[in-house]
Amino acid sequence: MYRDKKVIVVMPAYNAAPTLENTHAEVVAQDYVDQIILVDDCSRDETVELARTLDKVTVHQHEQNLG
């Protein structure tokens, strides 16, 4: 929370598995982030599976790549 407001970060992702854990760690290090919404654009790697294991992350996955 920041000034009594909930802080939500929206992270677009496409084949982001190689960098996802580092990016997540940097975002979570900001003590005021309450939730992260990762929007996956039909990645072909393990982005979605990895994101589902991370703290404070809700995953929304597109059924097809929307560009």
C-alpha cells in the first residue's frame, strides 16, 4: 500500500521466461507493490508456468498472440 492505496503493477509478457524472475524481484523489492498482473501474449516458452509460481502474481493469458 502507498498512502492507503492498493498498488497493482501490470506486466505485459511475451517469451519472458529468461528475464521474468529478475524483473519480478525488482518489482517486489518496491515494498509498496500489492499485486502484479502478468498479461501473457501467447508465449511459446515457459513464461506462464514460471509466473504462476511467483509471489503476488495473477496471470492472464491470451489464447492467441495479439501483437
